[in-house]
Amino acid sequence: GIALTDELRQRLARRIRQAPTPRPVPRHIHAVPAIPDTLSGKKVEKAVRTVLAGGAVDNADALANPESLDGFRDLFDG
């Protein structure tokens, strides 16, 4: 894999700012093994927000890869 260095974080932040429709740059940028998808292939942000807030995802069975949420839980363990 690719190491998420400070330089790469800065490059990602610049890329987000330069997008055709500028978006707010996240305060924190972390590497995770996978991004959760629905069974139809759409990215799932709500489940990630729920996990980051310490909640349980009620409809994890609607995800193609529910184990991907573990990568977000692991961000704040320990």
C-alpha cells in the first residue's frame, strides 16, 4: 500500500480545494482499508458518521462490505 505521509495529506487537501466544486477540506485525513458500499455500489457516508460518533449501524446488512466499518472504529481505539 501507499503510506499516508504528511506530504500526501497536503496533496489530498490541495486536490480537494481545486476540485470543480470546492468542498471543505477535512480536518483529519486517515487511511482506511476500505470504504463501505451499498449492495448497489454506492458509497455510504451516513454509516461512517454513525461509527465515528460511537454509534451502532442498524442496517449493516445493506452494505456489500460491512467489515469496512471496522477501519473507522479502529481510528479511535486505544
